[in-house]
Amino acid sequence: GQSLEQPSEVTAVEGAIVQINCTYQTSGFYGLSWYQQHDGGAPTFLSYNALDGLEETGRFSSFLSRSDSYGYLLLQELQMKDSASYFCAVSYTGFQKLVFGTGTRLLVSP
Amino acid sequence: IAGITQAPTSQILAAGRRMTLRCTQDMRHNAMYWYRQDLGLGLRLIHYSNTAGTTGKGEVPDGYSVSRANTDDFPLTLASAVPSQTSVYFCASSDSRHNTGELFFGEGSRLTVL
């Protein structure tokens, strides 16, 4: 089946920059999304890349390289509230039926 | 602004019982989805619906059924619950006319099957 790989956990300190990588299978790839989920909460949408390059939204940026089947989420000026799980998700069909990665737990310490 | 409403928030259920998880959206999105989330496994798609009157199977459809009688409602039914269906269930919706990769999620329904 289609699968995505991302690290299970990343730790960082407040004010730092962290990058969460995601690799995916290429067959039928359409776009890469990123979601944030706090413990006990619902996933919330952060960003979407359909074309190569960097998309910036405030402190968060997302990058895609279709030739490398690779993307990443970049979080800058980390804050304690950024401690959460981050999921990459791929749409393979051109329709928004997303396949999610298993998530990266980000722990931000003072 | 309601968005997506799921009910119940949590439920404990005896194995073998029938259970329906409700999901209603007020955004007039054409597409709706049901995901389950288990520790270490991320979110897995159970069933989806591209538009009212149509449904499709996701990655883990066995033991579940859905219906989409209208745009707003997308209930998920467990005909005969088993302990392996203990999970957190998320309903989501999207406007597939604009492929932005964005799903809108409900707050989830935590189901425990004993």
C-alpha cells in the first residue's frame, strides 16, 4: 500500500528552528499536506504543496521536492504551544482522500 | 461557527453491540470522510463520500458501513462491535472543487469496545 515515512519524535528548545521530514511513494502523487494535532484535539490544517518549492505561512513553512518524493515542515521561533504531533498527508488520486503518515511528536522545552 | 459536529464524544460499548457515530457539517462541503486514529498508526481512512448519494472504501473499511443521504450528514455504523475497533474516530469534510489539501476535522469520538 501507499505509505509515508516521518520521524517519530523530535525535540527542540524555545526559539529554535526544527525541520520535520516526510518521504512518500510517488505513484499517483498529487499533493502533500501538513497537519498539527495537540493531545486530545483534532488535526488542524497547516499547509499544502502541490508544486516544488517553499510555501510560507508565518512561522511555519513547507517544502516539496517531487523529484525526490520528499517534503518537510519547517517551524521557526519555536514556542511551547508548538508542542504537538505533526502529520504529513498525501493525496494520491487528485481528490482529497488523504493518506496520513504516522506522525512526528514535537517536544519543545524551555 | 459549528463546522463539523460529532456525537457522541465518547462511548463505552459491549462487544457485539451495534453503534452509530454521527457526523454533521454545516459548511456545505461535498466530500466527507471517516478516519480512525490509533497510537502509533496515525490516521487511517475508513470510508469516504465524494458527494451525497455516493460512498467509497478507504484503507480499513471492514466492520464499518456508512451512508450519505444528504450533503450534511455522514454517519458511521459498526454493525457488531469488536475490541479491535476501540479507537478515536474523526469525521472530516472538504470542498473537493478546490484541491487545497485541507480537510476540516470534527473533535472526534472516543470509542471503547469491551
